[in-house]
Amino acid sequence: AMHRVSTNVNENANAHEYKNQFAPQSKNLASIIRGYKSAVTTYARKNQIEFGWQPRFHEHIIRSMADYHRISNYIINNPAKWHEDKFYQ
């Protein structure tokens, strides 16, 4: 399993220099994930690596260091608990 936490620290977060919230779709998180998955899939197919993608991803804006640590710890520790999951085979 692969998990990813991406960070984008905005030093001007408190400044009121916000642009249009409805920016072009090429600059949102979903388009970045789509491009990443496309590149990895292309690489895997060229190298005959079999794998599958989880059909959806969870997008969450981390607003505090406590939130960041909680989510990071979940990502790091969750694979060790997979055998306890009801979907484990």
C-alpha cells in the first residue's frame, strides 16, 4: 500500500491575497493526483508490474501541526494493522 501526504506551506496564509477559488482545473489536487497516477501506471505497464489503484482518495486540508501528526501517524502505522481489518483476506 502506498500513502502520500503532500504539503504546501503558504507563508501568506493570513494575508488577504486570495485569488478566485474556482481556479482552472489543471491546478487542483485532483488533477495532480490524476497526473501522478497516470505516470505511475505508464511506468508499471512498461515494466510489466501488476498492481491496482484504490478507486478514490481522501482529500483533507491539514490546518494544524496536531492534525498533521495525527494523519502522518495513521499513514505510518495503519499498514501494520491491516491483518485486523474486516476486509483482510
